[in-house]
Amino acid sequence: MEEEREHEEERRGMVDILRGQGVSERVLEAMMQVKRHLFVPPHLSDQAYTDYPLPIGEGQTISAPHMVAMMCDYLALKKGEKVLEIGAGSGYHAAVIAELIGEKGHVYSVERIMWLVKYSRENLKRAGYTQVTVTSGDGTLGLPEHAPYDKISVTCAAPDVPPPLLEQLKVDGKMIIPIGRYMQELYLVNKRNGIERERKCDVLFVPLVGRYGFR
């Protein structure tokens, strides 16, 4: 019980720091609800609420809280939306999205590393998120059986926007995606009559591996 109180205080401190960085109150409220310490390896639980990435195994990381917050803010997630996530990792980012879209929304997450598929499923179940489905596969191909999606969140860097993801995005939908191998930039993609790209900032993500990613 004492440990949970400590984690809550740490989480509140994390949220206060993010508030100072201009993150919206709605996203801050969602991040306050998600117990990030349940999504990091046990030996790193004392660092769960620090604002930097942490290793989770297989050469992968859980993104820094400020990056998760920014990406969710840029997507302008709404209650009841259907979201495709590419790269489940530990499941933390999907949990924050789930908070924002509510019980009537759903997150479909594609992860290529089988160990992380199991790991993220276990973490999400322990944290109580039932509106997230994690599947294994090539994230660059998306998940056509559940398309179209209101929003798509790509949590690994691609050489360009994979065509299948554009196809699976609804008209008037939004996608957030890092692009580049070494010098990476975060882009917000809007699908309207045409495709509009808006550069947001420089970032550093693990590579997206697959047919339309890096090999």
C-alpha cells in the first residue's frame, strides 16, 4: 500500500513536469490514471516516472512520458475512436490511448517481437485495460481486418509512411509517425482529399522493421 502511494506521488510529479511543457489537461489526466510502473521491468520500477526512455528487452524501449504525451496530443484522440498502434512495446502507450478513447473505443496494436506481444498483453491485463488487442505481425502492413481507423500511432521510425497504413486510415483521420533512420522527424499526417504532412520535431525511435520499413 505504501509503495502504491509512493508511485502515485511520483506519477503526480511526472504529470506536473509535463504540464509545464504545454501538454493538454486531457492527456495529463489520462497519464495520471495509467500506472507506468506496471509497464517497465521490475528492476526499473524506481525509474518508472522519470522523463526518459527505459529499456524493456529485445533492444526495445518504453518511450519517455513527454513523447507519449506529445503524440497523443497531436492525434487529438476522442472517446469511442478506433485506433491502430504500430509497435506495442510494453503496452504503456496503448494504455494511455485507451484512457483517452474510453471503454467504447478500441486500440489494435501490432508488435513483431513475440516476447513483447506476450509481455504487453500481460501488462495491459494487470493494469485493467480490456479495450486493447495486441497481435503479432508486420506493422508496416497494418491490420486490414479491422480497418478503417480513426487514428494511427506509429511508435517506431519508418523510411516513409507505409502505403498500407494510409489505405487503412479513414478520410479525415490522423496518423503520427517518426520518419528517418538516423536523423528522424515526427510527422502528423492528415488524410483529407489529399495527404497532408506536418513536421513536428526531431525525435529518436527504434526502427520500424518490415516490408515497408527497414530490414
